[in-house]
Amino acid sequence: AGSFQEAGVIQQAYNLNYPLHVVPASCAQCPAWSAFSVSSPAVVLETAEGRPEAVVVRLYEAHGSTVTAWLQTSLPVQEAMLCDLLERPVAGGRLPLEQRGLRLSFAPFRVLSVLLLRSC
């Protein structure tokens, strides 16, 4: 019922095409953990690719709206910057690390790639 945004179509499509796989844990009381979270349902974190010194995160705006979202991570990050699709930092693309995470602004259907340099 309602629009595709209200119905959660994008999330349901991801659930169908990329189902969660259950892996037995070594302890019954393991705490829940997530490397990333995004504050807006209009923004989809598509992929996070790691390399020894950094992680590249790709996100896109999926609802056709202009939105500001916060990307939060539990990983130790020293520096964050926007990068192009070839993972090269863009001029003036440094992102301030704030208490709430990284503040990202999206135009309709915009794709952002964020390079997160790890702390030692």
C-alpha cells in the first residue's frame, strides 16, 4: 500500500536477492554488531570494500529525493573523504568526522563513494 518508498520495496528487493546467511556462533550470548549504519531509509549502502589501509563505501539515494544522511561506523577511522568511482580522492572532498558520524548530502539518485582511512 502507498508509494514504493512507504512500502519499503527497495529493502524487500535486497532481502529477496541477498538473503542473510546464518552462521553458527561459538557462544550463545554474542552481542549484535554492525560495521555501518545509515540514518535515512532513502540512502542505500550498496557496498563496502576493504584494503589494508582503508575502506571504500558506496552509497546512493534511492527515493528520488534530496536528503542529508549520517553514515556511522564502528570501525576506527582517522580520515574520511569523497572519492571518484576509481577510488581516487576528489579535490575539496574531505569530510569532517563528527560525533554522529559523517554527514552526507544526496541529490536524487546520486551515488557517493567515501574513502575511510583507518586508524592504526
